[in-house]
Amino acid sequence: MALKASALKVGDSHSEQICENLSRTQIVQYAGSSGDYNPLHSDEVYTTQIAGYPSVFAHGMLTMGMTGKAVTNYVGDGTLTKFGVRFTNQVWPGDTLTAIAKIAELRKEGGQNYVDLVLSTVNQDGKEVMTGNATARIDA
Amino acid sequence: MTKLTFPVEASHIMMFARSIGDTNPVYYDADAAKKTEAGGIIAPPSFAQSVAQFNPDYFLRPKPGQAWFGSGKTATGLTEKSTSSGGLHAEQHFEFHRHIKPGDVLTVESMPGKAWEKESKRAGILKFRESITEYRDQNGELVITARSVGVTTERPVSQS
């Protein structure tokens, strides 16, 4: 259901666990659906021996996709007008991530109400792996 | 720049939603989706990036008869070691004019944006490269404008 401006205030937030013990298989699943087969995400031999990382790691876009799930669960289906993120730390197999969407602004533009959200996705150690912003249309 | 045709199929949207762990029926169940605000099946917000599937030259997909930089008999299929530790995704921004739905045939065009450098303690010199991508539908209407920032690091990102 669409959010209602009258029922919201700046500072309200929605928090959701978006993955638990992220599996290498889910990362492979994302490679298949997105078409991004970079071996850094699925090929442990290449990633540890050639690229120099401790293990394969998730696509940034997988974290964005999973965070998007938390955002749309909050604002409703098809209401997003903007969604932008910055990847700040890598996400590893075994990570458990939580996305937090916090209301930064409620505004009206051309008769339409909007909510601006500030996004933060953190891992099980409280380390921020992604930051972002989103805007959605809401009811009055 | 490259101009791609991206035919949007319901099964692709369903598989994409599964891969991000999103069980919302608006992404796969036509009857349930009809009753939502979206009015029918739509694609998850970050689906647009899957246009990579429709880029015949996409460099992050192995191709028959070509050496692949991932492992096989040896740790990399390339004979010369790359001087770079490879590119990473730094930022991704979408502006939705509407949401993608099955049956759309999108024309996708990318243009290079700004480029800049930054020194970092964790990965040495970082070279950032921006690209702007427009997704237009079968009627020529703009559906999504995307801005992507890629980064090439001097060395692997340290984990401290």
C-alpha cells in the first residue's frame, strides 16, 4: 500500500534484514540473472590467486537489488522515482545484511507528494557496505 | 556509443527477482500484480542493469573460442597478467520516468560522462569513469535514466 504523507514524519525509518549468511550460490544466481559473470564474484581460484582478494565477493548490484527490496517493501510497488547508491565496502559470502531507509524529507511538487529517503546498508559487524538515496511518490 | 535492444521478458524479471531474494508477487504473478498500485507485473528497480544480457560484446561474459580471464586448468585463462586488479562498481543511480514491464522493447544507449582520479589509502590511485545510460521504450519515451560510476584501483582494496 502507498505510504501517506499525513502519517509520516522526517526521521521515521524502516529497517529490514535483506540477506542472512549470503551464499556463494546466490551470488552465482545473481551473475546468471544480471549477465555479469565477472570471475571476482564466482571464481575462488581466480579471485584469490590472481586478483588478490581473500575470497569471491558479491556484485555491488546484488546489494543494490537486495536493498531495493527493503525500499519497495516500505514505499510500495512502482512508486520509486529515484534510487541511487554508492558502494563503500565489499560484501562477502556469509555476510548478513540489514538495510535502513530513513525519511530525510517530505515534500510536495506539482500537487504530488514525495518522500526522500536516505539509505544505509550494513553488515553483521555494523560496517556500512552501501549508502544511498531514494525518492518515491506517496499519497497525501 | 553502443545502442542495444533490450526485449523485456516476464521470465527474466522472475529470475532476477529470485536472484535478489525478492518474493514480491508483483514481479512474477500477473493476477496478484494486477491488484497492486503497479497495475501489473513490473521489474525490480535495479533490473535495468541486466541489459548486459543483450550486449553481444559484453566483456564480463565468457564467449566460445575466446580466452577467458577466469580460471580453468590454470588460475587465469590469460597468458599475460593484467597490470590492473580490475574494475569495480563505485556508484549506480537510476531515475525512473516509469517502471519497466514485460513486453517492453527498450533501446538502450550509453554515453561517457566525467572521469576523475583520487588517491586512496586502501587501494592506491583510483580512476573513476562515469557513464550515462538512457532506456527508451518502443514509443521512444524515456523510461529510465541511469548514471553509473566505475573505478579501477591501483591494487586490490585492503580489508582493514
